[in-house]
Amino acid sequence: MSKFCRHGTPTEHCPICHANVEAAARASVAGKPRRSSDTRPRSQISSRGGLIVRHEARSDADGYRSALAPGLRSTADARRLASEIGFAAGRLEALTHDPPGLYAEIAGGEDPEQATWLALLTAYLGPLEAEQPFSAIEAVRTAWPALPELGDASPGPRGSHEPTAGAAPLAAYVRFARRAGTQQLAFTGDQSWPPEQRFARIYERLVLPGLHRRARYDLLVSLGRLGRYPLAAPGLLLTEEDQVTLAAKRVFAIGDRLTLERRARKLAAAAEVPIEALDLALENWARSDRITQGFAGASLHGADERAQAGAAGALQC
């Protein structure tokens, strides 16, 4: 028979209490002595046929708790999340007012077809984490609608390009745009749509072979922030089991997509940052190195510090 916890929910369904029960179970297992034959680090031990399982590093639990991020158990993890929210929100602010590199060209381009195509190539390949983050994109860029010779083009950490796919995903995108008539018509849709509905509807239509969720999301966020189309993310739109979704499950202590979206919106509202900031922030929080998406070394004019302070206040860390 299910027992109700102090939150008024069956214990096995409560993300807070259930997480505590699981943590206690893991601590109990961790306390058991290993067999003398086990000489490998615990994070590499497996019980099946030599399979090596590696667990992601996390800060030691210190009693930290937050209703906005029930999966966090340490102040260090909360502070790191606040830092990544700050950077991601600051990047969005700079993307709107002072975009670097190819983003500035997309924002200022006179021909909407060429600007949209360059935005697609930028999202598809993704900026590199290098001194010249747009160099790989510059090397292969073409005028719309000519397909680039990708060859050994290096994708960035959030890029969707797979060398074995060649230019097939880009060819699928060209067909998508031509069905609408032009790229401009494809990204405008119904004139009566509000920005959030336009974002969601076009995001669905961009489900093309070889164009993964993060690339689609980055494309629409960039086009909206750079002023090319009236687009605003209504949520994280977690439609794939990618790095953002996995990090969200850890932070929000639940796997249900609808609940993840709701908790992400609550955290963004409390931190007073756009919901799309959590897309990059959550992925970076789960990594050992930050993805800057073309903003390595770029000035964020203090927007990141202001956003980080807001996130830290919301998370009380």
C-alpha cells in the first residue's frame, strides 16, 4: 500500500522524498565493502560481462535543498548552475544587442534568404570552441540555395553535422524551405501566430533527418534574437533524449517531459531569465567545460553577472 509523504503525495511519486530514498539506498550500497578482487575505481565497476559504467562527477552533498531544483544536493552544484544560467542569459542579451562574428552578419544582412541560410549553416555546423569559432562555417559557406562541400568540416559541440551524412540534411532543409515557397515564408508561417506559437510550430516542422533538437532550437533562438523573425521560445521543447534533457532530469529530479518543462519555466521565472537560457545552461552545468556558442572571449557587458546574481538569489546559493 502506498504511503503519503509530508508533501501530500505517494512517497514513490514524490520527486523530493523519492530522491531521498534513492540517495539513502545508494549510500547503503556504497558503504558495503568490496570484494578483495575489485581493484578498479568504483565508478568503473560493472556486474555484467566486463561492461564499464562511468558515473558523472557531482559535488558532495552538504544538505542543500531548493524547491526550484529538487535534484540538487550541494551548494556547489547550485552555484555552478547559477553561473551557467548567468552566462547563457548574458549570451542571449549580447546576441540581441551586440552579436559577434557571423551572428552580426545574419542580423544585418539585407537579403533575408541569404541571412536565413547563413543562420541555418551556423546552427547546423555549430561554432567551434576556438579562437576563431566561425572558421569552419566560413570555410564551407555558400550562397542560398547551393549546398556546401562539407568534406572534413569540423562541427562545434552543439553542431548537428555527421561526416557520414554528407550534405543530405542540408538538402532536406532546402526541400523544406521550397515547399513553403521561400525560407522567409517557411519561418513566418501564419501572420496571426504570436512569437511563441510560431517558434513551436516551426520547430515541429524542422524535424528533418540529421537536424537534431539542439540545432533546431539554436537556429530558432538565433533568428529570433537577431531580429530576423518574430520568434520566442515557449519552453525547452524537450523532444529528444539529448544532453539538455538528461541534465534537466538530474536538476529537476523527474523524467516526465511535461513536468520538466513546468519546473524549467518556474526556475527561469524566479531567476528572471528567458526560458531559452536554460537550454545552454543545463547542458553546460552537466559538462566539465563550458560551450560558449561563438562567444568565447566576447564581451557580455555585465549581463551575465546580473543574470547570475538573479539565478543565485532564486536558488538561494
